[in-house]
Amino acid sequence: MAARALSLPTGRSGRMLAVALLVLLPLLVWSAMGAPLLGWYRDRAATLENRRAVAAHMAVLAERLPSLRRQAREAALSAGPSALMTGSSDAIAGAALQDRVQQMASSLGATLSSSETLAASDAGGKAAGGPYRRVGVRIAVTAPFNVMVKFIAAIEQASPVMLIDDLQLHGPRIQITADPPLECAMTILAFRHAGAGDSAAAHADVGAASDDAP
């Protein structure tokens, strides 16, 4: 230790070394402890600021929630014929859906071999009281592949809105032509506004079913 002390510079060089050590020591301490702490503080402040912004945004949304719900209900009720089938009863809406599908098929050159109107039901899956009623028709159609593709696309893009369910396609095992005929069976669903008569009829059906139950 004494040898190392004797090897240190003295005089002006020693003083310069001492000054350099005094300058470097705080810098080393800052690099090791101060800078990370400052960075953590800044990150923490940014996180808190983001949380405050999110909380303020959520508060605004909470205040607007009743208005947004009211607007959503009004939009659903004003959807009208562009989205829903017209008709004062399930039978009328089902018949309109059947006619619409028949017209679409004929316009594209497809042939309906069968068409059956299905029993309507509450769109919400409840026995009664839902805002919409679901009507459907089960069809079997025969058409070349190209026509069948156009027919399915026309249903998906139709107005009022129509949905395809339980789609079954059958084609020839041996392809003779470039556009072979296909046999297709599908269920087409649409929706209409439920009225007071629908709720009363559904409640009557539920009551009758309860009376018949053992």
C-alpha cells in the first residue's frame, strides 16, 4: 500500500488527478443511481398521466352511456325495410321472404325444386317479448356452379338482410361439363319487428304448453 501511495503523482499532476477524481466520482454515482431513478420517475409519471387520461375518457363515456343506448334503440327501431322484413305477422313476412327468394333465383336462372316456410321464432331465443321475430324458408335449388355462386352471393347481399343456414351442396361424382349442375339445400332466415300481437300469441302458446304438461 505504501508503494502504491509513493507511485501516485505529486505536485501539479497530483492536484489535477485529485480534481479529476472529484469530478468523475459524482458522475459515476449519477450514472449508477441517479439516472435510473430519474428514468423510473419519468416512466411512473407518464403511466400516471395515461391513467388519468383513461379515467377522464371513461368518465365522459359513462356520462354519455344513457344517450348512446337511447340512440342505439332508436337506430334499431328505425332500421325499417332496408334491414328488416315488412309484414304485420309472421305469416306475411314469411310469405314475402319466400317470394323474394323465388324472384332472386328466377332472375339468375336457378330453379327451386322445393320451398317450405318455417315456423317463426323470437330472435332472442326467448319464448316471448323479444324485439325481433325470425322468419325462415327452407329451399332446394338446382343450378350450374357459376349460377349457384351468384345466387348465394345475392342472398348474402340482399336487402332486407338475409342469412344462410344449414347449407348443403351436392354435385355429380363425374364432371362432364366445365360448369356442372349442383343441387343445394339451405335455410334462409330474415327478421322483422315484433308487435304486441306476437307477444300475446307467444304467451298464449307458452300457457297452452304449460297446461298440457303433466
